[in-house]
Amino acid sequence: MAAKKTNKKDNTNNFKEFEFKGKTFTYSGRLYPDNKREAGKLTITPMSLTLNDVFTIKGCSFMETKDNMWVAGPSYKSGDEYKDYLYIDKALNEDMNALAGVISDVLESK
């Protein structure tokens, strides 16, 4: 029997890994700086986010402006606006702010 031929994409994306132990979760994941894009004054770096090594959220982004940085969950476009698939409670704000700092440091490192 002949082997099935597939047109697989080259999934050898360069990525950078991070890990951060927050108050609620241990956060880890991968950043894809080669796929970074600009949207006006906003820089968007695709990433995945794993919580406690058991739950992975794909389609996240590290968002950065001149004055701010944050981790955004996956979203979809509805009309002219974007809507989030995830709701992150304010109880995680401190963890998420610290995580954004860790990610920024990882992206700046060589």
C-alpha cells in the first residue's frame, strides 16, 4: 500500500519559551517573535499560554505599545470589533502584569 502524500507546512517556527510562577498558576508558553506584526502603534507577538503544565491556550498574543504591555487571550472579529473567547478575572491582574514583564524580558533577550 502506498503512503499517503500530504502537503504539510514547515512547522519549524523559531520560538522563545518562558515560565513564571504566579500566585495562582505557574505560567509557561511559547512566543513567536518571527510572526510579530505591527498594527498602528501596537506590536502584536503571537504566543501560547500554559497553566500549571496541564491547560494550554493557543491564539494568545503579547500586546505592546510605547507605554503599556499585556497578554491578550484569543479573540474573534464580529463586525468592526474584536470579542474575546476568554474572560480573565481581575483577581489575576497582578499575575498577568508580572507575566507581561517576564515576557517582555524574554523577547528582549537574545
